[in-house]
Amino acid sequence: QLLPGPMAARNRSFVLWLHGLGDSGPANEPIRTFFAAPEFRHTKWVFPSAPNSPVSCNNGAVMPSWFDIHELPLSPGSPQDESGVLKAVENVHAMIDREVAGGIHPDNIFVCGFSQGGALTLASVLLYPKTLGGGAVFSGWVPFGSSVIERISPEARKTPILWSHGIADQVVLFEAGQAGPPFLQSAGISCEFKEMETIYSWYDISIWQEGGQRAATTPAPTNITAKMAMAAKTQLVLCMLVAFFFLLLAMEVAAARELEETGDPYKGTYPSMGYPTGPPP
């Protein structure tokens, strides 16, 4: 049960998860089961689905897509659908604004996404006018050019970003992800970048699981059973990373606010973890 009044807003949090190309929001909802820590008991989860749109890299086949993708694999020099990205960002911001209007502090709002959803996560976090709790990008890329940097507000530059990418990703190439931190650095933004050996794109798997309109235009991926098994393992790894990242952020935000309000950074943080007063021994 949420606490009444201002305490309710302070203790509530919001996590927005953005799926990859050809996937859906409901298919990703099991992710929330990995977040059992007390800090997440007042967390609201939203898993939206992208609209069905023609995708250029699939010869115009219609599928769930946040914006257009012109070619695969994606590299640092791949053409971008910047206008489509900015339109998708507006929709994400509208979802965030609804939660803020409902009383959730921006510091307690987290956006994360995989592949195309990771690219949209990055754009949404950078272009939101306020500092958010954090953004987590998994196997994503920078979906716009350097001209967008001037639109990033000073407050948005303070939002912490976690970026993970698989070195063996054959759809969003590792080099595309690796280009992210230097881009952010040029905008005065720091992020934690992690390279991993087992992150594969869900692109082929999700499309072929659905029976894929792509089947008419491209051959089936080889060794699909092994890829699906690896994707399941990857999903678990990603969820654990997100859980750890958000847990640390939630505790840091709670402690900072408690310090400002009471002078004791542990008073409101550790009782929920079973400690009556002060930090754990």
C-alpha cells in the first residue's frame, strides 16, 4: 500500500521498457518478475508495443517498429530515420509526462530498451527536458546525428546511462554500440558501457517466432534453435543487469532525499530492507 500525500509520490517509481523491432510489449512483461527487491514494491511497469509500420530493411514488410530502419546490419555509418525517431520520442515523452502529472518524481522514472528500443531509449532520455532516474540501453545505437546535441538540456545531461552491447551481435554491430559513449562524451554526458560476449539481437528470433512476413524475402537464419536458446539466456543476463542498475539508482535517490530532508541518509532507506536505523553492519 502506498503512503499518503507527498510520501506516496516519493516512494513510487516508474519503469518503461521498449522492445526491439518485430517484438511486442506483452512478450516482454515477464521481465518484471526479476525485480523482487523491496525498493520495487511501489514500481509501476509499462511495456508498450510499437505501431505496425513498413520497414525498409525488410523490403517494406509491415511489422511492429518504433521508426524505420534502412539497412541491416546496423553500423556506425548506417542511414538514420531521424524524423521517425523524433516522432517516436514524442510518444515516449507523453507516457513519461502522464506519470509525472500523476505524482511520480522524474528522479524515479527509468527508461530502458533493447535493440531498436534501446536506440529509442537513448533518444528519449537525452531529449527529455528534466533529469530522469536513469536510462538503460541494450544492444542499441545512436539513432540521430550530432545536430541533435544542441537540443539536449542541461538537466537531461545529468541522467545516468547504462549501455551494454554484445561483441558478437550480427544485427546491431558492436561498433555501432561502441560509437555511443564518444557521441555522449561530445555532449558532456557520461555513461557506463559494458561489452558482453552473449548478447544477440532478438530480431531474427522474434520475427521467425511470429511466422514472419520477412520469410518471403529472406532465407531462414541458420541454427535457429541454438539462437533462440542463446536469446533466452541473454534475456536473463540483461534483466539481472537492469535490476542491479535500477536498485542502485533507487537506493541512491532515496538516500539523497532523506539526507536533504532529515540529515540522515539511511533513515528512510534501510528500514525497508529490514534495518530499523542506520546503515547495515
